Amino acid sequence: MELSILDLATLAVGKTAKDVLEDSTRLAKAGEEFGYTRFWIAEHHNISALCCPSPEVMLGYIGANTETIRLGSGATLLPYYKPYKIAETFNLLSSLFPNRIDLGVGRGPGGSPEAKLALSDNFSEQAKKFPDTVKELKDFLDNSFPHKHPYSTINAYPIPSVPPQLWILGTSLESARLAALYGVPYAFGHFLSANKSSEIMNYYHNNLKGKESGIKPKTIFAVFVICAETNERAQELARSALLWEVQLSTGIGDKGLPSFIESNGYTFSRQEMELIRNFKNKMIIGSPTEVKKTNRYTKYI
């Protein structure tokens, strides 16, 4: 089983955005040193505690500071953009960092309604066209438009020696269907929604187009993991994340991840404890030995 990192570039109390983005780079370098397969960074807008609105910019910087680890967007929010521009951008990254670039795409807004309007006049309409937009993006990356298509004479220069690997990210059966239909890898965001995860992953594996010609299912199952030297230390670290989840649910988490001092001194209410139990259902918390024993998700990979 391969291990990878998805980074949200999360602001912590007392840190600046510059601190966070430099931490992201250090995290990618540590992942490379420890043998992780890939490092992805997410796209968000108008969320003060999430510091990366442009994964493609961060990937260029991180790529220049690493050597071998795969790098990708998790996800590029495709309804905001024209597929041709995304293909050009990620072909450029793939030219700089050959055989290291993943292009994960999603259809969500990644931010507030106001930000969605500021970024696009017709986001909702473009989200409905997501299947067609993904197909257009795939054709640009593969240079596979039919001869009579208006875009058949267009190239997304520069053309890399190895094109970026397209992934579809999602939490629904619809996203799995799309990945299966187009014969591309699929990443399921369990940390966002655990609903019907088994059904969704099984559908992708059983219906992947191209299996008869040798295409194999390729999946990521993205789980929220907090791991430390001991179970006790992991639970202590988890308190900050859990307190932040509680704060976000009540609209007061805009300052970022609480400090250990704040979280350790906080007393959760009975209602908050119920929220925490629900959050923990989507998390793995423990020592390396304990995390390794928690293998209930490996069947999906």
C-alpha cells in the first residue's frame, strides 16, 4: 500500500500565511524523505484559515525544492476554469518536473457563495457541465480530439515527455461513475464524507472502462489520520483538530487551528462531545502500530 499526503495549507493560531506555505514545502520534503508516494495540495477561496487558492503556483515552488515525490492538486476546481488553460498549466509543470505531476480535478466551489460569484459568473452552470469539461481536459492532455473537432488543431504547449496524470476527486457515486467512464484514477474523500464509501469504491473497481484492454483500477482513499509516538500523544494532538471542527461547526474557526494550550484547557460540552464522536468516525488516531492495525480501509485501495 502506498502512502501519500493531502495538505490543506491550514493556518494555525499564531502563524502567518507565509509560515503555513513554508510548512507545506517542508512537509513535502519530509514526505519525500520518508518514502511517501505523492504530495497534493488543495484549492480554497475566501476561507481565512486555508491558505492556498492556487495549487499550481505552490506546486512549482514545491517542485523546485523536491526531487522525486509526485506532486498534484487535490483538487483543481474545474468549473472555475477553461480546460485548455488547465492543460497548458499542468503540461508546463510536467515539463519542469517530468513524470511527477498529478492533476486532480473536482466540481465543488471550495469557498463561500460570494467567492464563487467573484471567481465565476456562471459556476453553477459550469458545474453541471463537469462531465463534458473533464472530457475536454482529458482530450487536451492526451491530444485525442477527433479529426473534425474544432480543437483538433490546438496543442496545450509545452508538450511534456510524460503528461500529467489526470485524477477525478469526489465523494459521490456520480464522481466514481465519471472516473470509471473515462478510465482515469479516482480519489475518494472519506475525510469529507464517509457515506456509501464501500458502494462508491466498488462501483469504480467493477465498472472501469478499458479493463479489457489492460487499464487497471487506480484509487486513493483519503482518510484523516493523526499519528504520534504513542496513542496518548496522538489523542493529545487530536484535541486541537477536534476543537477546530467544533469551532467551525459554530462559525468561529476563522483564526485557524487552535494551539495545544487552548485545546488542552478546553472543556467540551455534552453536545460538542456528540459532534466529536461523529468526527472521530472519519479519523484514525494513534501510534504507528495502532494506525497500521487500523486496516479497515485498505480493501478500497
